[in-house]
Amino acid sequence: FFYDLLSRGDKGYEYARVRTWTRRFDVFVLDKVVVPVHLGDHWCLAVVNFVRRRFEYYDSLLGNNGRCLKRLRRWLSDEHADKRPASMPELDLDQWTNYTPKDVPRQRNGYDCGVFMCFFARDVLLAESEPSLAATAAAAVAATAADSS
């Protein structure tokens, strides 16, 4: 997975491992880049949001992961330096913010994080404004619980 490869190396970051992942497309023409993040035993979602100029992190356990957002910020800078022609303007990430909402649905067990991550991704990609994460995830978990009983 992308984030796992990016996070390896002596210093916890290695752009060379993911450099070729974007050789056939330009990430800078996208509205968002969605990055599933696996933390060993927990799934979260990170987003590079070009429209809002921010790095986003969604966690159904309401955790913070500044390290992840810092790595994605560095990746975007390295990606720009590597893939964009010198004639393109510099990428000024100083104006970008980090966003880790706490009003997201929260998992109530130790195994639904992957489902929450998928719904976070769906809502983030389909939302024109702020995603309606609470309604979507709550409905999905309720439906899953009803199906399993």
C-alpha cells in the first residue's frame, strides 16, 4: 500500500518507494488524493484536498496523526519537485492546513475500522462540501448489524 511504502526507510519516510506510482497521471490536476492508512491493527483515511488546500485525517477512534499529515505534506512537495516542470510555479504548502475532524462516526468495537475507512473515503470523494460522515457511517453500521443478526 502507498502509505506503508512511503513510511518505510531509516527516517520513516522514503519517497523513492512511491515515486513511480504517479508516473502516468498528474496528481496536481485532481481535486483530492485519498490515501488509506493502515497502522498495523487499525485503518484510517488521509486525504490531500487540493480544493480546500488542506491535509485531512479521518479516524473512527478519533485519533490524531500529525506524523501521517507531515509525511503527506512532504510527499506532495517531493512529488511537485520531481514531476512538475521548472516553469511551473512553486508549491506553497505554508498556506495549507491540517484538518482532523472529531465529529465523525466512532466505531464501538475493535474490528469495524476498515468499514468506517471505506465510508469516509466514499463520503469525502462524493461530497461537494463537508462530507456527511455521521449519517452515512451510522446507517452503514446499522445495516451491517441488522444483516448479521
